[in-house]
Amino acid sequence: MIELDGARVKTRQEPQPVYLMLYKPRGFVTTMHDEKGRRSVAELVADVPERVYPVGRLDYNSEGLLLMTNDGAFANALMHPKKSINKTYLVWVSGYIAGKEQTLSQPIEIDGRRTAPAAVQLLHEDGVTALFHITIHEGRNRQIRRLCERAGLTVTRLRRIQEGPLTLGELKPGQHRPLTESELRALFEEIQK
């Protein structure tokens, strides 16, 4: 308790750290406010008492696992380029020709820096459409879409299903939930590697 001239002074308490997993639907920007008036992920977490921010990005037409927090140090550690937290996606494409997965796995240059190779697995193909399971380490600006473009493939749907040890699980588009203690512990261990 702090007093000033015999009167009790209210002190500002630090907010409790909040760690959420959100299923970002397509058609939402990964920002708290959009100057173009598009729907943002802020709408999806409006019921959270603490103000939380996205950790990383998913582009407007992508969907899936997005972490949100009010812990800036945690967010910075998770996004630091040296951490190389694996991010795994399901990627539906058109324009498929057998063997394209070899091209998809090769490094690509983004903003003057080469990416690490991607781990690519063909899950299903039906004529010129296919479904890939792709894991990348850096998550650079539109990296998956750029890999597909270079391979002559058109992305028709892209969903992040895993980030580090966390999986999207049963969340539906637009839903969020707090991370469990074990998920947080696993994520903190991943950051400290």
C-alpha cells in the first residue's frame, strides 16, 4: 500500500499475461486496426478483457493458427529470426504436375535473404489439383505463396495448422482459446533452444 499525505494512492497493476490461440479465418487482416476498413483479428478477440496483439502474421487470404498475447517479450522471442520456430501448413493448389514438390522444397530469396529449405509432402493429388503439407522455419513475407508461384502453382487455400509444438486442433474459424500450461511450457522450451 502506498500513501501520500495520509491518503491511500492507487497503484497501476501490471496486466496478467494472456496467451491465446486464434483460428484466423480468411478475409481478416492480422492487425488490430485496418486503415482500409477491412475486418481485423481485433474483432475476433474483442471479448478478451486484456488488450492482446498478434504474434506474427497470416495474410488476408490465409487462415489458421495465430497466436495472440499481451506479453511483448514473449512475442519478440517467438518472432526472432534466430529462433526458427517451425510453422506447418496445409496448402491446396491448382496447376499441379508430378514432381512439383521438389521445386517447392528449394530455398527462395525474399528481401535479399535466402530461406531455409521447406519440408514438403504431397498428401493428395487429383489431376491438376493437389494438397501439400509444408513446413517452413522462418515464416517470411508470403513465403509459401512465393514458393508455389515459383513452382507454377496457384494457391487456392492455405491453412496454418501448427506452430512449434502447438497444433490448431478442434478450433473453428473465428474461435480462440487460452494456451494450456503444458502448451506454454513447451513453447517456452522451444524459444529457449
